[in-house]
Amino acid sequence: MTLDIQNIRGEFPVLHQEVNGKPLIYLDNAATTQKPSAVLEALSAYYTQDNSNIHRGAHTLADRATRSYEKTRAMVREFLNAKEEEEIIFTKGTTEGINLVAATYGRKFLQEGDEIIISTLEHHSNIVPWQLLCEEKGAILRVIPINDQGELLMEEYDKMLSSKTKIVSVVHASNALGTINPVREIIEKAHKVGAKVLLDGAQSSAHLDIDVQALDCDFFVMSAHKLYGPTGLGILYGKREILEAMPPYQGGGEMIKEVTFEKTTFNDIPFKFEAGTPNIADVIAFQKALEFINAIGKPAIRAHEEELMAYAEEKLAQIKGFIPVGTADQKVSVISFLINGMHPFDIGMMLDANGIAVRTGHHCTQPLMGRFNIEGTVRASFSVYNTKEEVDRLCESISKIAKLKNK
Amino acid sequence: MSDIKQVQDEIIDEFTILEGDRESTIYYIMELGNRLDPFPEEARLDENLIKGCQSKVWLSTGEKDGKVIFKADSNTDITKGLISLLIRVLSDRSPKEIIDADLYFIEKIGMGNIIGSQRSNGLSSMIKQMKLYAIAYQTKLKV
């Protein structure tokens, strides 16, 4: 199926502007995607028509808001193919999802000498919460190394697994390099030694079909804002029996069944983990982002993005001085690179002067950058609304910039 | 030698020719960086790194005939260009001139818009450090 990209672009108001006198080319989609009009309109509609607090009010507006909020939960369940809606917890984002699991499951079930396995590809948000937990518990953090292409060394992972392994927390697709990890194999092997597995789906969820039952992961976390949805909203999926065994994360309203000064009993999942008034407007507006994705279908989105990436990679490879960083066989639509003799910051600024938005720096993956002995890269990441013409302009700009130091 | 005001006015004139075109301005700044005197390798020390800059900036100082001489380098070309402007204005001046300098050219050439907020903070750190060195030299030279 060929997508009508111009039609899709029409749904994104932000794309139709000039930046520094040039038409905007937005290639920072791995940081956050733009939002279709339907999402923006849903935000506005909620505040202009339905605004009220959910789950408690005895009035029509509260009922409308509650139904709509819970409708999103049902849609997310379907999006991830979770077994039950109660397994879907709304968070602030991927980072909070990981912190929640570390602070509840980790604190309750980890003991001194236990091991947590992560990988070299991890974002800081999938490193630091586990370091804090290890420090508190006297547990040990182990890191799966990678090859020069940016792929996990699975035989090293095999060697790390033992009865001491309690948690394996790995990224599904790397934000800095795009590498898609063999997560089914990772999960299967972890389960054989009795470890639980958390998948960081921040980058994968916008590109790959996610089926948490088929994957058999114990936790899956993602962020709405990387899925054409609002910022400040994330999803934590967890298997029912695990979520039920976990203590609450934060205390407050919503998460309780009954409170006396002597003792509090906690609400059932998912509410046990949703203390306080949640991010109602963004949760409701997220429906429109999911509808947008579902209408096109992830296979079609992925096919378009892969076509753009392959086209870009072929053109960029011909530029003298172009150095790709991360060349895994399986990648989401991310191109991380350097130009010989130039600093990523300078490249980013020169691209910005051409209206091209990319990310530069360490991408919150300093240990990974250290593995390649670099401080950072330039990262161009593609989404469904990007075009071949935009790739052409990116390559022309990079070619011009590269010539400054690579004559 | 031109005074601090004259040099600043010269820079403003040079940037006016670029008519605010961002791309030309960035390329011009990088070219200025390339013209900067080579940085003495023995001064490339961690203690000479300026704090508050995202990119690495080394700043070393010396004194000649009662004037402060600045030398600097950076691992990014744009930053190097920015430092070269500061050196053009502030190096080979008396400590008093440096301390009293009102660096109006930065705002006049629209530097904040060109380099963005993070690099602007870095630029402020560089100026602050240069003025601190001038204060130190003023104290030393009076003794």
C-alpha cells in the first residue's frame, strides 16, 4: 500500500511553517513526534466541554470524562494486545514507568547479591533507576555488551544469566542507534532462570506492532508523546499477577480502598498505581493519536519509514566524510552519524539554519557513546509524515556541510 | 590599536553585511574560528576548561606590558568562532579596560538568536571568566 503522505502531512499543523527562512523539515521524531489536529482538537474539546475530575463525581460531566478516560485504557489494551484493561497503568512517561517498577517490584522482591541485567544500548532512564535500586539493596547491575554495529552480544547475555538474575530490563529499539533487539529470545531466556523482564518500548512502540502476550514480557513501558500523542503521559503494562503482588508506588487519593488513621487498604489495579488526579486531558486526547496510528496501520508506517531510511542511507554513504554510527541489521528509522573533522553541535546548528531539525549530543546514552569513544552523534529520525524530498534536502545539506572539512 | 568600542563597531558592521541570514552568519563565525591563533598545547589543561559550556572551551591568559593576553580554543568550530570575537575585543587590553567593557556588540549582532539559549549561557560563562582573569591581573599588577 502506498500512503498518501501529503494527505497525512495535512493533519499536522506544525509541519507547515518556515524555520530560519526555510520550510521546516522535522527529523527529530525519536525525541518526540508531532501531533495531528485530531489530538489538539480533543485536548481543546475536553477542556471546553467535559472538564471534571474522574471516578468520583456524581454528575454528568464527571461521568463523561470518566468514560472517556477509561476508553483510552481499553484502546491501549488493544494497542498492546494485553489480556486485560487492568494491566494498563497510566504514568507520566516511560521514565516514570521504569522508576515505578524499580521502586515497587524491585524494592519488594530484590535482595542482596541479586542481579539485574541491562544492556549497553540503554537510555539513562533505564540505567539510573536500577543503579539506585542496586545501591539500596546491595544488588548487582550487569550490562550486556554490543558489537561495533551496535548489536547485543547474545552469547555474553547467555553467560550472565543465572539463578541470581531477578530482573532483565532492556530497550526494545535503541533511541540513539535504532538497533532493534531480539527481545523474544531475551525474554524466553530470562524466564528460564526465573527473572522478570521489562521492555523499554519508548522507541519501538511507534514503529513495530507490539503484542505483549506474544512477547510474554512482564512489563512494557512507552510514552504517548512519541506516538503522536500528548507529552506528560506514559503507559506501563504489567502482568496482572505481578502488578497485584507489587506494593503501591505513591500514596494519595484514587489508589486507596479505605483509609483510617490506623490502616489503609489499597485499591485494585490499575488504580493502586494511579494516585492523585491523573493527566485526564492527555489520556483522553491520546485516543486520537491511537486512532491515527490504527487508521494507517503500523506495517504501512514502518514500510514508509524504512523506505525513507534506506533511501537516506544510500545517499549519505556517498558523502565524503560521512560516518554512520550504529549499523545494525535490524533498525527502526534512526540514522546516527558523524562527519569527519566536525563536532555534532556544529552540524546540528548548520542543519537548523537550513530549517532541518535533528538531535545532537549523547542522546541520554553516555555509556553507549563511551563504547564508541565518542561524545555524541547527530541523529536524524524519520516518521510517517516525512518525505523523500525532505531526505533529499537533508542529504544536500549534509553534503555541503561535510565539504567544509572533507575536500 | 582600536579601542574596545571601535572593535565592537567593526564587528557589528561585518555582521550587518550578512543581513541576518542564519546560514551565512554561522559559516562566517566558523571561518573566524579558523583564523584564531593556534592554542598553546601546554595550556590544554583541564584547569583551563571553562565551566558552563556544553562544548569544551580552553582559555589561557598571559600578561605583556601591563596588558592581558587571552588565548582560547574549542572542540567545536562555532564556539571557536564565538571566542575569536571575544578575543578580538578583549585581548591585549589593560585589566581596567576589560573589567569596564560593555560588550554591546553581542546583542547588536543578534547573537542570542543565532546561537540559541544554551550556547548563550556558554558565551556568558566565557565573558565572566575573562573578566575574572582581568580582576586577578589588576590585583597582581597593582602589587
